[in-house]
Amino acid sequence: MVGNQVPVTVRGAELMKSELSRLRSEDRPSVIEAIAEARSHGDLSENAEYDAAKEKQSFIEGRISELEAKLSNLQVIDPAKLNAEGRVVFGATVRFEDLESGDSKVYQIVGEDEADIKGGKVSIVSPIARALIGKSEGDVAEVMAPGGVKEYEILDVSYG
């Protein structure tokens, strides 16, 4: 990360904008309505619905603030527009093989907010991503894993 900038893929930026829009246009009005409904039931000191709605409102407002801050500092990176010359860079999709087991995996290197290991998206700050960055097809990356050093051969790097 450069300064306060948050690196993100084009898709990641779209997802954050979409979530912010939904929070503002659907979730916020819905929780305000729930609070008004709970208030109409009278005594707020023993009103679990009111407490739950206020707690949900607090979460929504916090998430809106968090997303607004991140969106104002986004550095959207489109790997297809980078001249990476076959090297692994932020946003690249990398196919690699574990030299010990022969297993191959495919990961896209993304921002922290986009990471989803089951979805094949690994954070730029993860040990595997840090080991792969800058390498090219045919190179071997060494990753310090809990069980010791793992070696991965890079089979393919793509940017789309």
C-alpha cells in the first residue's frame, strides 16, 4: 500500500460501490423504519426489538463510514493495462504447482477486502502472494508455511 491508498481490482471496486449503494438505499431506510415501529410500541427500556434495531443501525452506519473511507483512498488497478511482461503483479491470476505434492492451484492476487481463498482470491499481503510477486512463468517461489518452506513453480500468469 502506498500511503493510505488501498489497492483493489476493478471488480473489487465495483463490489464495494455496490455494497455502499445497497446500505444507503435499502438497509439504512429499512432499519430506520424498524426503529420507528419499535418506538411505537411504547416503553423503550424493555423493548428488545428497539435495542436490536439500534444495534443494526450502528453496524450499518459503521460499515457505510468504513466503505466511504476506503472508496476515497482506492487505487484501482487493472492488471490487463499493466505492462508486466509476464511477471506476477497485483491483480494477476497465477497457476502454480507445489513441487513436493504435485498439486496445482490458481489464485488471483487481490486487495485485502477482496480476499476469498475458497474463491481463488488471495490477499496481496499474504505470504503466498508476497512470494509470487515479481516472479515469472517457470520461476520457483519459496513460501514460509507453518510446516516449513514450500516451493511452488509458476506455470502460468494471466492478467484478465
